[in-house]
Amino acid sequence: MIKGQALRPNFLTESLVKPEVENESLIQDEEKHLYALSKHAGWKVLNDFIESELRTLEDANSTAISSGMSFEQLGYNSVVMDQVKKIVNRIRMRVQDAVEAIEKTDENK
């Protein structure tokens, strides 16, 4: 020990390192499963359906405008629709991110 240097307990660093390693393995497994899902024909069907539903959602606001809905209600609908689209797109991006991570890992091997 060097004079004037504080002691550092190693239980803090050990407890912080171990969960990250376990979590990293879990993330890799999750990415592998999402990658497999992305290569399945069902993912394409689901993704096309999601795209169709998002277009329908956008059309709903146009229909509401033409039917004379109040500005307050239109604003509320717009906010809700925007949030729904963000959630759905985050789900889709989660799969896409896993695909990119796995393919990048495969390229580096």
C-alpha cells in the first residue's frame, strides 16, 4: 500500500462486474432468438401486418378531420397515435437491432 492512498474494497468491484457478465450472456441469447425470429416467414407476415395497421391508424386521423371532429379531439388522437406508432416501431427496431448485432458478430469471426 502506498502512503496516503485510500483502501478500495474489492467487494464493490466484484459485485458490479459479475451481473454485467451474466447480463451480457442473457442479451446474446435474446439477440439470437430475435435473429431466428427475423428469418422466419411469420416475421415477414407480422411485419407486413404491422405496416398495414400503421397506415390504417394514419388514415383514421384523416377520416376524423373530414368528419368534422373538434381540434381538441384531433390533437388528442394525434398524440395517442404518435405514441402507439413509437411503441410499435421500437418493437420492430428491437428485432432489427438483434439482426444487425448477430450479423456483425458473424462477420467478425
